Amino acid sequence: MTQTRPMPQPGILDIAPYKAGEGHVAGANAITKLSSNENPHGPSPAAMEAVRAAAETLAVYPSSDHAALRTAIGEVWNLDPARIVCGAGSDEIISLLCQSYAGPGDEVLYTEHGFAMYPISAMAAGATPVQVRERHRTADVDALLEAVTERTAMVFIANPNNPTGTMLPPEELARLAAGLPGRVMLVLDGAYAEYVPGYDAGAALVDAHENVVMTRTFSKIYGLGGLRIGWGYAPAHVIEVLNRVRGPFNVSAAGLAAAEAAVRDTAYTERCRAANAEWRGFMQRELNALGLPTDESHANFVLPRFPGPEMAAAADQRLRAHGIIVRPVGGYGLPDFLRITIGDEVACRRVIAILDEFLKERA
């Protein structure tokens, strides 16, 4: 049959587009957005100043080797800059990895409640995503190892995980890395790693294995989501491949400058980490006291469980009526839950007060 228009590659139209957290409520004059895990304190003042300075040279192409930023990341995190690659958010690094190491006939493993971009990126590369069960909303190393077949090309683990906030301890990550065949790439997504004191996000495992990659982002604790910048740390042979397929100017000059200033402002990052820990603890205690159990979160959000999907939806609507937007996670197989970003003190206290009133009315 003659085609009358260009057609995409097989499988592309089977991809359900990623849905970002909402940012608007019809009729609301003031919005508190707690749906996208953004830093309520914003970026470092040094990062904002770097963006203002970058505005003076917008006509000039950005650095294509990202050397200054890679050097800064290497110095702060004690990593080899030559084994760092930068991208338009860690999403781009994930996409480039799938494009480079998975394709038709391959399988890409991800966990039951794992980040939605893993199956999307796998399908975009022509590979088959395979969901692996979790245990109590936490990745199960035994289940992952059992799911590996001759077709398995990659395994994705977010640690801490989004949207659950749970995480595997370092010894379990090490057991997973040691148990995978050398031909299978393990990708450790550390988007929320900065919220865990002393956690290296798997950098030591990257150094110890030829098939382990770590991804990171500047969108969360660094408050640079609007600039879309992330990075990856990998064995030299993987970095060589990614630099062959990424665009030469895939990160803007403003993004590079802001990220370098942000990663070097370690005092500001520590203040944000401490504030998040304080109000995350408050949210977990108060939600549990309201009868909305939450797993221990290691990220900048909590995931309270409601008595059923109808109650979760009704609570979401009540919060929206007050101009507070949270994230329903039915699409992640968690219809009884709402994911709530840790905001500032005012936002956290408002959420608890509104849910308290809501639950009393429903009692």
C-alpha cells in the first residue's frame, strides 16, 4: 500500500507522552506549585548573577566541550572531569544512553514505580521496556537480577526513586552492579542524590565497573529546572560514545554559567538540603498523624497514602481549590497516593491544615 505521508519508526506512536506537573489552576489568583519537585528557595544568588552576566554574550555560541562546568563538578564531587558529560537535563543523558546502547530486539529494565522517562526513552530507541516488580515501593535487587535475559541491554534505577522517595542502600546497589552481566549497562539516576547527606549517588560503582553510569541534574536542589542542564559520570568508553551522538551545543551558555556557579556554591546547597530535611520531617510526621501513611522519603517530596483512589482524587481537588497543586500518581500505578513537593514553611503548614480539615469532614 502506498504511503501518502511520512510515517515514524515502529513503536513511536505507542509512546504515551510524558505529562509534567501542572502549574495552573483555573480561577486561582495565587498558586503554590508542589507538583514538580522544584526547589522552593530557587537557585543560588551566584547562579542568578551568572545568568545575568551571560546575557551580555547571547550572540556567541556556548562552549561545546563544557570544560569549565565539568571541571567545577569534578572539583566539588571529586570526580575525573574527562569522564563527565553534560546535557539538556539528565533526561537528555538518559535518552542518549538509550539511543546509543539499546535498540530493536533489546530490553530495558526499570522498576515498577520508576521514572516515566525510562520506558519512553527505551521505546524511542526501538527497544522494549520491561517493568520489574518492587517490594514495598522500593526497588528489589533480586527481582531485577531474575528479570535479566539475553535480550537485556540496560537497567535503570533512580536512587532515591521518583515518585516514591525510597532508596536502596549502597550495599544493595553494589550487589546489583556485581550481579549484572558485563554487557548490561546499569544506569543510576541520582536526580535527588544531593538530598542524601554523604551519598555519592553511585560514583564509586562507576569507578569500579565498566558498565555502570551515573546521571545527575541541576533541576532539583540547585533550582535550575528552567535552564535544563544535567550531567553524567561514566567509564571513558561510554563518554566517548555519548560525545559522538550529542549535539555540539546541547547546553546553553547561560545554563553552563549558572550550573558552574551553583555547584560551586556549596554553602547555599547545604542550606537548601537542611531546610528540605526539616520540612520533609515535619510533613512526614504530620501526615502520619493524620492517618495518611508515608514511606520514609530521601528526596524533596513525600508520598502520602489515602484510603482509596476516590479519597486521593478528592484531596487533590480540595488542595487545588486552595491554589495548591500536587501530583496525582495514578499513572505510576499508585492511584491511592499523592506526591507532594516539600515547599517552604508556609506551604507545608498550609497543606497539612487543608488536609486535616478535609479528613475531618470525611470522617
